[in-house]
Amino acid sequence: MMDKEIFVDLLSQRQFRAVRSILDVMNEVDIASLLSDLEDKELALAFRLIPKDKAADVFANMNNSLQTYLVEMFTEKELRELLDDLYMDDTIDLLEELPANLVTRILDTVGQEKRNTINQLLNYPEDSAGSIMTTEYVGLRQGMTVGQAMAHIKKIGIHKETIYTCYVIEKRRLLGIVTAKDLMTSNDEVKIDDLMETEIISVGTHMDKEEVATTMRKYDLLAIPVVDEEGLMVGIVTFDDAMDVMVDEVTEDMTKMAAMNPSEESYFETSVFNHAKNRIPWLLFLMISATITGVIISRYEVAFASVPQLVAFIPMLMDTGGNCGSQSATLIIRGLALEEIHFSNIFKVIFKEFRVSILVGIVLSIVNGLRIFIMYHDALLAITIGLSLAATIMLAKLIGCILPLLASKVHLDPALMAAPLITTLVDTCSICIYFSIATKLLHLAV
Amino acid sequence: MMDKEIFVDLLSQRQFRAVRSILDVMNEVDIASLLSDLEDKELALAFRLIPKDKAADVFANMNNSLQTYLVEMFTEKELRELLDDLYMDDTIDLLEELPANLVTRILDTVGQEKRNTINQLLNYPEDSAGSIMTTEYVGLRQGMTVGQAMAHIKKIGIHKETIYTCYVIEKRRLLGIVTAKDLMTSNDEVKIDDLMETEIISVGTHMDKEEVATTMRKYDLLAIPVVDEEGLMVGIVTFDDAMDVMVDEVTEDMTKMAAMNPSEESYFETSVFNHAKNRIPWLLFLMISATITGVIISRYEVAFASVPQLVAFIPMLMDTGGNCGSQSATLIIRGLALEEIHFSNIFKVIFKEFRVSILVGIVLSIVNGLRIFIMYHDALLAITIGLSLAATIMLAKLIGCILPLLASKVHLDPALMAAPLITTLVDTCSICIYFSIATKLLHLAV
């Protein structure tokens, strides 16, 4: 990695040749991360020193605020050059984040044809296949030979995001797929009709991007064709975007499971106010829900007034119940996301969790019962806590596995709907179980 | 998708031509998933009907128990044919899961040269780059022209896992990288020395596979070269394996964050006993830890004996504290995994969480204080709970952000060490805060 200080020094001393030769050997991703630490003025200067063939790629790897600043700075000519080299999917990403006046400026700069494409792509719903696809792919015609296809790619390939999967198209209809590997390992006179794969895996423009990524991973695809409602090919999604989608979706799931609204930006990019805004709603809701547990406890005031020890076991029961529930919920939510578990498996899941909860319940109850007996020499208390614990564990595991499955059935997000609710639900149940067992076994008045 | 019932019917009626024509048009991944539902005997039969050019790929997509069964079934000749077509990384995956007698059988079947490679690959530590790499890549020589390189690829490419990234090698030392795109879009007489990228991004054989995947995603690489300690090239990791690593690591992180030992197998493949074994240790540990909170509560028996209402607020305080803590912990753990946050940012993180916790604390305390005042008409009680809640939230957010950062500093897994501990730690603290504030403000005896 280039030392940032040295780079900034060279830049401020206007040692342009040295700066340029450094940028010459550096990777685009690394240049983008080096430049992202610069002051605005230095940034524009440094960006202009990047070798032309790397500039668009560096730009695509920068964050939105830097991109916005650069677009503002660029001359008409610079902007046109950048837009010529920028892949269509990166152009769309950029336009989705820019302020309106800059979007207009960009639409004015590109030609009529590209403007039409852009406007069409911007119309696809957020998170759809259409919104992340690119329109730059290699199209081949039926009847071509391998030699002709290779010549075609040589002519147009350099401007296409990927040339490794080529699409045989007739009147915009996708007939087959030929990989660059097929072309490179076949003789020139072979017809692509004989090479092409006609069992095509494709996605619709409105398919959720997470599903697109899952499909690509399932079939190990470098690119997947996107077709519109009439079955006409409109673009492709490439593996690098699919990887990014997968990572973003996981972050979103984890965030939701921890009872937060997900943020579009990274931790540091999100403002304190937005962090608070993302976290408060669920906390408020869960706080209010937890008062239900409080109300239930109040009903047993007489019970724990006569046996104050009972109160001391509340945290242990609540925590263990919560932990058991979130263990099951996490496994099910992840299994649903990976499509290893489906709603139709609900009885299989319940039966499995039921058996697991018996094993877990027995071990934990015995350990805890023994501990209590040793500490308090009170067999009845030990049995009360042991039984309550076992019942809590079994209930927690059941709630933990059923709730995400139900959420998925009614097309709610299991990560959002199930995980945060489970603790509160389990708490309420465990307190009810605990005090009803305790009052019965210890013959307490309510 | 093929209807499974129809397929099984055709198979049991021995309609081999129909079965074969179905398998002919199906994708390898789909065939694998279709076959995985068959009985053992039907499976061997169906597998033998798969077109030869798809068989190895179908096999690679099957789960371990089916693979084991098939290897047992295969004749010497069938096994040799399969191993010839199976990529090296898939062969290693297979060998790592097979029982010893079948490993020996396979090593006896392959030739001496391949046996040496296999033995070497099996020696790399689990989860290292070496353990997931393949040795089948396209090597080119310096001085070759594009035309020569293309001719070389045409000859050997079909047996290589990827031909899209080619490696220019001299005495096993990696000099540069040429992409198939460079080759396909350049003229035949161009020297590859002029095309090749010499700023090489590579990984060491012992690098953790998660880091390998992160590097590949950062630079959008289709394949990354793996070099040994002497800098000699030994293999490559391809994007499909990197994607799988990413998904597995996320599942592992989520599992650990929910206080479980991760399982190598999917939910249904893991036995009830193993599920219980993975879940009990942390539950036991956390249950015992939670008794500390119980002990603290016991010390305040006199306090809540005189104001029994106090007990009713325990679940609300504990839950809110736990939720606040896991919100912060989740964001930090994910940020660490994505390399957006590093230990060196600890003060920036603490300052950010501190400000967020003030906002969150104020909103939640006011809402809850008002609720209590309205329900109980007791200003002092409202203030007591409000203050305790605010202090708990601030502490929870601090613990939630500091603990994962500390874990990463001492090279412990933040997901494993931080997330499950936080609830217990926050519980203990919140109970301490609550009762000290309550006894002071309400002038209670301890």
C-alpha cells in the first residue's frame, strides 16, 4: 500500500510526475481509497492525474459524497469522458445518489440514446434486478461461427462490462448462452448454434436483487440475463454486483435481528441523529411490551413478598429463555435466507426443536437445580426453578422456530418481525410459567 | 424445475431414454438437487444415466453422504473417469469428508503425480487459502504472443477450472496476470508482456479463507493467485469458492452471535444431539453468569420488600439494556467483519455511541417516565425509573461497542466473545444502577 502522507506531500509540492507514476502502478480500488482521505481541492487535482484508462474505475469505487464533489468540479469535457468510460450500472448507481441539478447536468451531457437507456433503468423499482443490471453485454447472432464471434468481441468487447458470457439474440429474444471458454476452446469454424446452452437460467426485471444474487450463487454464474415481462432480454447482472448485494443483505438482516432499521450507509457515514432514529422505534416498542411482563409480575407481589428469593431468579430465567429463543430463531432465519428451510418444513422443524429443547432443558435444569439445592438446601425451591427453567426453554425454542417461519409464510421479513419480538414474548411467557409453578409448588397466595 | 415424482416414476419404470433426455437438458445444480431426494439404489442408477460431460459437476454439487455412497458404489473405471473430470478443489473437498478406506481407494486410483498434489493440498491447515485453492489454472510464458497464448489455451483450457485469468510464470514465479478479455480484444501479434498486469494482488497459502474472500470482493476478482512462503505460485482461488466462503462465514458469525457453536452442516443435516451440544455450553455459562444478577438482587430484598413495585420494572430495564447493547455490538461486529471499523477507531466509536446513547436515553426515559407518572401518579418513582433507564442505556451502548473492539484487538472472535456476553454484563450493571438509584432517591434501607 502507498503511504498516504508521502502521496499528500508529493501532491502539495506539485511533484506531478512522481504522483502520476505512483498512480500508474496502483490498483483502481486502492487509488479510490487513497483519494478518499484527501481534501476537496487536492482530490480534484489528484483525480486529474489518474491515467485515463483507470479514471472511470477509480470513480466507480469512490463513495457518493466524493463522486458528487467531482461531478460538480468537472468541465463539460471531463464529465463526458468519464461518462463514456463508466459502465451503465455504475452510472445508474451514481445518478440515484446525486442531487437533482447534477442529474440534469449528466443527462444533458450524454447522448439521446444513452439518455433513453438511463431513464428506463432509473424507473425500475429499488432493490429489483432491473435497478442493478447493466445493459452492456455481448450479443451474438445465430449462425455465426466461433471465428466470427471472436472477431465481433474483439471489435466491441472492450466497452462491455463482461465478455465472458455472450448472449445469442434474435429480435431481442434470448436464444442461448455461449461462454468465452466455449469460444476460446473451440475451432474457428464451429457454429455457435452448436455450442450454445439453450437451457437458460434468467431473472425478471422486477425480481428482488437478493433472489438474483442467490440464484447466481446457486448456479455459480458470472452473469445472469435479465428479461422483461415479454421475455425480451434487457440486460445482465454481473457477479461483482451480486457479491455486493449478498453482503449488503446480510448486514441488513443482522441489523434487523438486533432490532434496528437498517442504514444505507456505513457505520461512520451514518450521522448520530440517524443512528438514534434507526434504533429508537424498536427500543420504544420493546420497552412498552416489556411492561406487560412488569404488569404480570405485579400480580404476584404477594407471592414474592412472602418468598423474596423468588425475585432473584427472574434474570436467570428471562436471560436463558431469551438466549434459547434467539438460538432457534437465528438458525431458522438463516436457513430461510439460504433457502435450506422452507415454510413447508414447519412440522419437521418443530419436532426437531422440540427434541433439542428436551435435551437442553434436562441438562440446564439439572445443573441449576443442583446449584440451588447446594446453595439454599431447599429441594422444593430447586424443583420449582428447575421445572420453570425446563418449561421456559421448551417454550422459547418453540416460539423461536415458529415465529420466523410464520413471518416468511405471510411474506414478512423474518429477520425484522421475528428476532426482536422473541425475547419480549419469551419473557412474558417465562414469567407466567415461573410464577404459576412457584405459587402452586410453594403453596403461595396470589 | 423437473417434477420429482415424474422423474422417479420414469426411473422405476426403467424408461432410461426418457430419463436420459431429461438429464440432458437439465442444469448440473438442479440434477444434483433432484438426485439428492432419491433412494440409494435409484441414486446410483440415475447417476449413471447423467451425460458424461455433466457427471463430475453434478457430483461436486451433491452433499457428502451422497458422494460417499456413490464412491462406494463406483467401479474402478467409473471412479477413475469421475476423478479425471473433477476439479482439484472439489476433489480435496470430497477427500476431506470421506472415511479413510475410501480416501485410500481414491489415492490408489489417481496417478502418482496427482496423488502428490492431493497429499500436498490436504496438508494445508483447515480454513486456509491453501485448503480451498485449485491447482488447475492456465500458465503462460513470457515472450508469448496473444496468438500463441490463445492457441495454448485452446489446447489445455478445457481442463482448467477458469481460463479467464491467466498467469505468466517463470520458474514457478508469478510475473504478471493477463485476463482473457485482454487476450480476446488484442491482436494476435501483441506480446503478452505488454498486456500483462504486473501489480499483482495475491494471497499466501496460510491466509485465512475469509480474508481471501474479502480481498477478492474488494478488488472484484474472478480468481486470486495463491503463493507459498518463497513467493512461488501454487494455485488459485476462484470466485465461486470465495462466494461460498463469504456465505459460510456469515452463517458462522450469526450462529456465534446467538451464543451457539457453529455447525459444519445445515440445519436439517445436524442431528438433534449435535444441535443440543452446540447450544448447551453457552447457555450453561450464561445461565450461571445470570445468577450473579440474582445475587445482587438478593442484596436488595429489603428494598423491594418495602416497595414491591420496584420488581415490576426489572424486565423492562433488563430488556432495554440488552437490546441497546446488542444494537451497538451488532453494528461494530459487522463493521469489523467488513473492515469498515478497526480497533484504532475505538475513541471515534465510543464518542459516536456516547452521543447516540444520550439521544436514545432521553427519548426512552421521557416516554417511560411519563407512562409511569400517568399510571402511578408518583413523580419520584417516574424519576427513579427514568434515571435508571437512561444510565442503563448509556452503559449498555458503551459496553456494546467496546467489547467487540477489545476482542478484535486481542485476536478473539468478536462475534463469539462479545455478543453473548453483552446481555449478561449489561443485566448485572443495570440491576446495580437501578437499585442504587432507587435506594437513594426513595430513601430505602438496604
